[in-house]
Amino acid sequence: MIGRLNHIAIAVPDLAKAAARYRDLLGASVGPLQTLPEHGVTVAFVDTGNGMVELMEPLGDNSPIAGFLAKSPGGGMHHICFEVPDISAAVATLVGGGARVLGDGVPKTGAHGRPVVFLHPKDFDGTLIELEEF
Ligand code: CO
């Protein structure tokens, strides 16, 4: 069902510093900082050629990653994202197999403008998985 790994998302306490480290120390290609108020994050994408690393900093009072950074103030890996060709079919298969989709299970428009869902980390070895229709 899943296709390529689209991105690995890392929650960071200071996006400008994190982006500079990837660019200057790792020599990576880092895109511009993008403010996404509707998602409660500011992000920058690192293009690794075979996928992306999404650096995310909380934005606003109700950021979905504020709780994560409260528990891990130094930052850490937040989720991994796989591409799927048909997200509704993927959700049906997953729910039929006993996996839990977070929220109401209806795909939302994600940070990249495509339909996404998130799967319960307890069903996947402690890892939050995002599926993105691509
Ligand atoms: Co993501």
C-alpha cells in the first residue's frame, strides 16, 4: 500500500538555528522558512534527493507540536510520512485491519496541500505515521 518515504519530520525549538545547522554543517539544500498558521507550525524543508526532512517549530498558542516539545525540549523526531496513491482506500484497509486513524479518520489537507491522515503511534511501534496522498 505505501509508496515512497516522503519526509521525516523533526520538531525543533529554534527553526532558524536548525535550518542553519543543516545548511552550514551538513551541507544540505534547505528551503525557505514557511509560516503555516493553519497548521500551527513554521517549517523548512531539507531536500535530501531521495526524500525530505521537515524541520518544524511551533507557531501560536495551539500548536500541535507544543506538547511534544514540552516533553522533549531539545527537539526530536516527530513523525514519518509515506506516500499512498489513494488515501481513502488506505484508511479503509487500515481500519479494517485494526489500526487506528487519529481524529475523525477523515483526511485533512496537510502542510503540503495534499490529503493526509495520521496513524496512532501505539499501533506502529511508537512511531507517528503520516500518510499523504501523492
Ligand atoms: Co508531515
